[in-house]
Amino acid sequence: MHKTIEMQAAGMDYKALNDSLRAQGASEITVRGVMGQRYLGCAMQDKNLTLYGTPGNGLGQYLSGGTIEVFGSAQEATGDTMNAGEIVVHGRCGDAAGYGMRGGRILIRDDVGYRAGIHMKAYENHEPVLVIGAGAGSFLGEYLAGGLIVVLGIGLDGKYPAGFFCGTGMHGGKIILRCDRKPEGLPEQVCVHACTEVDRAEMRPHVEAYCEKFGGDPETLLGAQYFVLSPNPEKGYHRMYTSVI
Amino acid sequence: MNIREFFPLYEVARDPARCVKCKLCVRECANEVHAFNEKLGVLTADDSKCVNCQRCVAVCPTRALKIVRTDNTYKVNANWTGDAMREVYQQAQTGGVLLASMGNPQPGPIYWDKLLLNASQVTNPPIDPLREPMETRVFLGKKPGSILRGPDGKLIPNQTPQLALRKPILFSAMSYGSISYNAHAALARAAQELGIYYNTGEGGLHEDFYAYGDNTIVQVASGRFGVHTDYLSTGAAIEIKMGQGAKPGIGGHLPGIKVGPDISKTRMIPEGTDAISPAPHHDIYSIEDLRQLVFSLKEATGYRKPIIVKVAAVHNVAAIASGIARSGADIIAIDGWRGGTGAAPARIRDNVGIPIELALAAVDTRLREEGIRDEVSLIVGGSIRSSADLVKAIALGADAVYIGTAALLAMGCHLCRSCQQGKCNWGIATQRPDLVARLDPDEAARRLINLVTAWDHELQEIMGGMGINAVEALRGNRLMLRGLGLTEAELRVLGVKHAGE
């Protein structure tokens, strides 16, 4: 049913707000005055939420479809274990955004905190995508097993846009970082190469989607210098063991 | 220095007078120990490949085979044992972390064996379970502390979701990947028939087994394998795995070679790549964070499912359990030092954690002291080997037990502790289709049902002997236990008196 409703979240606790969201027959729901309520859109399958304010931890956790657009910043664990759908944040996200995500897309206009995109994975036709407009904190894409993380480094003047331990234990997927110089000192599980046309083509639709949501010129962004992090097959953990007899 | 490969630990002894050269052993051994030399017309054996899984012994139609421990030894040394020396050689050769399977096989105290049970004599008559009703059903979950009534005097239901078990036994978490499709099928069928539960482990739930959802506990671990909304809503309960007794403090690693199309789809991970469960949940750094995951799962399933939090038995497990009980979890599962595994670093398995008996007693005592014992139920595992262990666990304070190794044994496992190699000749810890086909799920399910039914009968017999007719009255009833040969400290932690006291 295509029906739009508006609600006011101020003063409601998270359970009351989520119960009320789940009870709505409408497919388009706008919530104003969001003040840190947790688990908004948790396990949602088919609705489109527009949120004004600051959603709390676990926004769109286990999301299985539909969209969530936040006019404001989001707190921790946004899109944790997300399966499908889209989350758009007109602001920044806290830690562990996109943790264990295996489908759908998250577009974040500004920065993310620590451990973004950690343990993302792909399978069959599921390819999760995390696009970060500015910079990312440490541990970005650790244990990455699939999917695509793009860090656009907007406003960072070509400086390395991630923190320490980027891609530790990575064994699948791809991280594309915008920076002028090849990143150094990365963990040994990571290989780095300059962005190829194939890589650029892969990120193009997502950069275009980013610009459509937040403004900016996709061609200018795509024309910048990028480096691509991929797993180093020589340094996987399989070589670590010997069996007890 | 060139140290030759180790002298084989086990030797294949073939009785030529009995062997009819049917070559069944050659076909059955996935380790390729047996071979037939066409030229000489004789069966040969490469002892160095033998893991002593007893498959050839069991299938040999003429009982011509046995596997014997070699009598070759290094110079006998009580400190530098043969195993200790061999492991040094092996690591010097490979530079690898020693990887092992199943529970810790080292000697060490097994407190179950040092606890004795009570029985009624004269003053409090025993009960005959063949004649009188005996209740072994249990309900797992938070128990309401008060009865609520509305203004009209009618009851307001305030019961949170519960797991109902016809017998106080559940099959422990073993993932599809670590064990085979047929093994999972057997566990699911047996759990349904028995009115108990099996546990997916961190391997997702195969689409064929959604039909058994009412008897399935679905696990959410740090890798989030196979976790999605249908999975969460299909299970009867959700278990958050924080730790495992065989490898407290570390994660898991399913090698890419075992991740075929079916495993890939079920775990929702790329085919052929390693499945790595990180050591921590990257969104949990505190009890408050744990609470967040607990409630996100409750939100995702409409507060209809009990949430279990599973931890390894470690030194401060009582304080940890107290935190978990306050996190909103409904059930705490504790996995002991001897708990099994499909693969774990041997040094961690054998040296990290504490025995489940001590952990259970400490947790139950702590929760009671803090007045929050009814906020959660307790499940313990690692390792429960018999109904006697089960009874003792309940008397120490458990609501129910997890059995893993015992269930595998029921299906045919012979504890060769080579699961990590993926060549299980019994069709259990393997993904090789020809080996998996050896395990008949119906037959395995029947054996699981037999085992649990037999233990339940024994539980009833033992309870009857004590003059107790309901598991509820046995739970935490430590007066039914006495220690034998235990120190003051051990008795204090266990909260039991010494035999004769």
C-alpha cells in the first residue's frame, strides 16, 4: 500500500517507537525529532523510512529491504548484518557501520568511526557496498570477505583517508581509497594497486548515486587518484597451522 | 639436520589367516592407508597415514584388522613425553600453530568422577519411575518474579518466551561446514522426535532444515554467517556465541576448501574462501554492548524468542554470568574446558579455561547470592559424557545440558580427533559427498533418539532413588552431592560436602 505518514519521535523510547513503526500500514514513513532511539528499521523488509534527527545504535540492523534515509548523523552499528536495501546518511556514522553486511548499499556523506565495513562478505548475487564521503577511522574493512568499500576522501586534500590496520585479515572484496600517494604500512594480508579502469567502472554507479544524494560532480570525483586494496593470496591464514598427530 | 617423518603412532595389524582380500578396507579409508599390490597380490598399509578412526576395523567382514598403538618409543622420560617431543619436532619442521580437534584429551581432574550421588534409605522412600509419574520436562528462560493482576483480579500474563524441553538435554552447536549435511539432518530429526533442540552453530541454516525450526536454536556469532531475518525468525531461540570451551578468546576458521556451493549459500559467504569468525564481536566491548545485540535480536523477532548467550568457562565466569543475566538475555550457556571443537589450536584447547563443574557451581552460587538466578536459565556443556554427569550438573545448578561429543559418538564418531582434516570416514566431519553418503540420517537419528531416551530413563531412575520426582527439585540441590578426594578449596567452590560429612 503506497501510503505516506509522518510521526514525531521526540519523547518516545525505542521500543514504543519501533512498535509504532512496525504497526504502520504505510510504506512511506517520515519520522521527525529522532533522538537516539535504537534499532530503527531493524529487520525491516519493505518500507521506506525518512528520519530527521539522530537515530541511535543499530539503525537498519538486519535490514532485508526497503530504504532508510537519515537527515542527520547516525550512531553505532548502522546496517549491522544488513542483507539488502539501502541506507543513506546525510551526515556521519559512528563505529561498526556495515559490520557483517552482505547485501545492499550504505551511502554516508561524511566520516565514519572505527571498524566500518568490518567482515563484510559477498555471495551469489549479493554484493554489499559501503560508500564513505570523507574519511574512515581505524580498522576499516578488517576481515573483509567480499563486497566493495569506497572512501572518497572529500575535503582531505588527497591525504590517506583511513586509519590504522585498514584491511587486516582481508580475504575477499575490495577497498578503494582516494589518495594521492600509495598507502604504506598496511597489513601484510593486503595488496595495493593503482585504480584501473575496471575498478573505476565498478565504483562508478555508486559514486553517481552518492552525488545524486549529496551533490557534487561524479566525473570530477571519478577523475581523482585512487588506490585499490585487495587480499594478498600469499598471506592468508591457511598457512598458519599444522595438525596434531 | 634431517629428522625423518615421525614413526607412525598406530599400526595396522592385519591377520592374514582371516583376510579374504575383499579390499573393502582400501575403498573405505579416505586417508588412503590401505592399498592392494596387484603384482604381489597382497594388501599393504601405510601406517603413517592412519588416524585410528576404526572405520576399517568396523567394516572388515572377517574381523581381520585391528589398529594397535606402536610399541616404538623415544627414550622414556616422564617430563619430555613422546607427545611433547613429537610436537616440538613438528613445529620445528613447519613453523605452524598446532591444530587439533574434539575436546581436550589430556589427563586432568574430571570433577564429575569425584562427585557421588545420594539415595533415599528408610526415612524418605525412593520412588519407582516405572510406577509413578516422574517429571523431566524443563522450561528455559527468565522466570517472572511476581504475579500481576489487573483491577478485575484477573491474571496479567507476564511470562517471557520459554524453550520447552521434554528432557533436559540439547544438542550443542555444531555448524554445517564443521559437520555434514547428513549429520545435521540426523540432529534435526532427532531433536524434533525427542521434543528437544539442536543448534545450528555459526554455519547458517540450510533451507532444507527450516521445517525443523521449532526444534532449532540459531546461532549468531562474530562472523554473522548465515544470519538474516528469515533465519532469526525460524529458530525457536537465538544463541549469541561469545565463546567456546575448546577455544576461549579466539574465533573460528573454516578453510576455503570446505566452502563449496551449498556451504557458501547457507553461510552467505563467497565460495572457496576461508570463513573466518573473528575472536571478538566487533560491536561488543562491554555488557552494555552485549545488551544492545540482545535487544536488536529481540527487536528483529518481535520479543518472541528467548536469547541465549554462550560463553566459555574462564576464570571470572561468575562475574561475567552476572553481567549477562543483567543484559536482558534469557538463558546463559557455559561451555567448559573439555568442550569439543571441529578445529582449535591445541595449546588453547588444552590450557585455556576452567572445568565446567567448577564454573557451573561458581555461576549458580553467584547468581543466587545476587538474587538474580531466576532472571536466567543455565545450560552447561563440555563435557557431559553420561546421564550421571547430567544428574550431577543439574544438582550443581544447571537447568539443562548441551551434548556435542556424545551426540557425535551416537552417530558413529570414534573420536579420532582428526575433524580438521575433513576426511571423516564416518561421514560426519566432512563435506566430501562420497563420505557424507556413508551416514544414513535416519539411522543416525534413531541412535540419537535411543541415546537421549536412555539417559532420560537413567535420570528418572537416579532421581527416583533420591526420592525426587521432578527435575525442578533436583536443580541446585547440592545436598544430593558429596565430594570424594577433593580439597577444601575444591569443595568450597563446588559448594558440596565431602563424602561422610
